[in-house]
Amino acid sequence: MSPFQIAAFIFIAVGPLMVWAFDRKPHTAHLTRICERTLAGLLVLALLGELGAKISDGTFNLANALPMQLCDWALFITSAALWWRWRAGFDVAYFWGLAGTAQALFTPAIASDLFWGRLLIFFFIHAGIVAGVLHLLLTAGFRPEWPRSIIRLVIASCCYVTIALTANALTGGNYGFLSHKPPTHSMLDLFSDTHWLYVLEINLTGWVFFAVLYLPWAVVDILRTGRTPGDR
């Protein structure tokens, strides 16, 4: 595990807890909002910095520079949720951030010999998304709810997969790793080499992760009301 990776996990573990503890003190709400908007702004600036780095080193092209990775979409929606305390954005960011972006921190699809600035940007972006989601859970008190959050997740995820597959077909890219497996080791190595089956496996696995992330809230709702989600 690289130093940047370790630092990312420390930031995720410590950052949201520190803001939560600080927010519990009187008259600190405005400072909490400053922290939220600072993180949102830094995430967008980091993405622009990554784009600038690709232009600078001559690797910029439509196949790798469009903001079409799932983590790019998670960055925008998490930043918006932080900036405006946008509940609809959180509903999607919660699942994308904790199921997808967090996975990228454990198995980063990035060459370890890149310039340290590129590595810093990569790990900050992914750690910042997860930290932002955890902050909104802890401090803002947001949580996914049935069926609102699931409907939004389904719509957003279907849109992403459709647009990413189209972008890959037009540019020859590998956005969302929907064209082929990344060169670095990851859970995707376990999937089929047949393209249609590979895409199906990615999507089914994603929905399994989404279900696991929603399960604790479903249990809470059942215990509180004595009903299953969706019962009237």
C-alpha cells in the first residue's frame, strides 16, 4: 500500500469525524458549511488539475480525458450535494461513492510510477468523494430512503451506463471499465472475457453492492415501523 493510499484512508476516517465533532459545538454551523464548500471546490479543482496534467504530458485525447468515469460523475454529484446540501444528489452519491469510488481506493487503476502530483490528485479525488458522503451522513444527517433514493439511483445508473457505453463506442475509450478490464489487478479480473457477459457482471455486481449499502437502512426502517420498505 502506497503512502498516498494510506493517507487517503486516514483522511476518510478522520476528516468526517473531526467536522462532526466540531459541528456539535455551539455556533459552528457556518464553519461547517465552509468546510463542505471547500471540499466541493477542491474536488472540482482537482479534476481540472488532472485534465491539465494530461494536456501537459501529451496524453490528452477523447478516449481518456472525458469526464466519463463513474468516479467523475460521483465527484460532480457529491460536490453538488456538499455545496447545496442537495438531498437528491446525496441519494446517488451515497451508493456511487461507497460502492464504486471506495473500491477504487483499495485497487487503484493507476500506474504507481506516475508523477507524484498525479498520484496525489487521484487519491485526493477518490478519498474526497467518500469523505464527502460520510460527512453528509454524519453531520448533515442525510440517509437513503425507500423508494425515493432507489428510484434516483436506478435512473442515474442507467443513464451513466448508457452514456458510457456510447462514449466508449465513439472514442475507443474504456470509461467505467465497460470496454475491458483495467491493466491493474482488481475484482474485475474475476469476470468473463466475453464482452456482453463482462458488462452484465459489472452491472449485477454493482447492484449487489448497492443492496448491501441499503440493507442497514432497510433494517432500521423495519425495526422502527414493524413494516418492510414499501408497505402501506
